[in-house]
Amino acid sequence: MKEILATPVFALLISLLAFEIGIFVNKKTRLAVFNPLMLAILIVIGILIVFKIPLEDYKKGGDFISLFLTPATVILAVPLYKNIHSLKKDYVAIIGGVIMGCITAILSIWLMGKAFGLSPELLASLIPKSITTPLGIELSNQLGGIPSVTVAAIVITGIVGAVLAPALLKVLGIKDKTAKGIAIGTSAHALGTTKAVELGETEGAMSGLAIGLAGLVTVIIATILSRVGLF
């Protein structure tokens, strides 16, 4: 039995099964709080604890899923191409919005980190919280952070963004489709984009665009701030 639990195939199967269960629960309840990824994470954690499966054994199968992360992100270019006219029309507002969003994300983490007395290592781990995972891990390594903490921060940020974004946009009275997409993609990366796609094709396309732009801008700003000694 232990040999089966330690195989990469078992880890892959429980990951896919947990996510399918998350999707099923989300569709049945229609509640944003039951995010499929969040439910999948909780289910996988429960299985690992109950069956006492070492994280190293689970990671062997989880790495197979990670291989598809980048190709899945590239697919977001399809709706973007279909809405290229929106980018050409509002490029100044789009780029400006992404830059301000990235600055806000970095400074908010820096200020809260200083207020709560976080170590420079932990602070560097949280800086990339709003960008997609591959870029976030590399930036965390560059800044001297802890990649595992960075991954957790990115996942939590994405889930919170996907859950709260629709309600927050409604409360703030933001109705422009391009603005919605840019806001979600800049603050909640790929996980938020899954919600943006549900809101509409334009929202999804703009959110997909924001992921790439936000990653690039965040890397540049964080690197500059790191070299001047802010963290």
C-alpha cells in the first residue's frame, strides 16, 4: 500500500480528482467562496495527513502538473488576439493601470511587512504575491526569498482575488470591461483570470494581457527597490 501511495501516478490522480470535486461543489453551490482550487488544496492536504504521505512523495506527481502551467498561460493569448482592438484603443490607460497596480501591490506588502516586523527574507518572499507562479518563484529567488512561501502567497492571493473581485468591482461601480479585466489580472494573476473569463470575453482577454505586463513591471520595480536597499 505504501508503495502505491508513494508513486507519482497516485499523486497526479488525487490532484485531478480533488480539483474535479472542487469544480462539482462550485457548480452545485454557485458560491464564489467555494473556489475549485481552494477546495482541491484542502482535499489534497486532508489526504496527505490521513494517509501520512510525505510531501516529497506527493511532489513527484505534482511536478507533472507544473509542466503544463506555462502552456496553459499561453492559451490566454487567444481571447487577447480576438480583442486586440481594445488594446490598441486604450493602451495608455491599460499600461498605466498595470503599473499603478504593481506599485500598489509592492508598496502595500512593504509597508505591512515593516509594520509587523517581518524579516527581509520573508518580505522578499511576499513581494511577488500578485504575479504568476513561474515569474514569482524566480523573482523570489532573485530577491533572496523563500520560494515555498512565495507559492503559498501567490495561490492565496489568486483565490482571494477570484472570490472577491466580482463583488468588489460591483461595490466600486466599475462597469468598463477593459478596466475589470486589467484590475483582476494585475492583482490576482491566472487564478483571477479564470473568474475574469467567466465575466466576459473582453474581461478575460484584458486580464490575460495584464498577467504578462504585471509580471514584467513587478520584476523591474522589485529589482530596482532591492538594489537601493528597501528590502
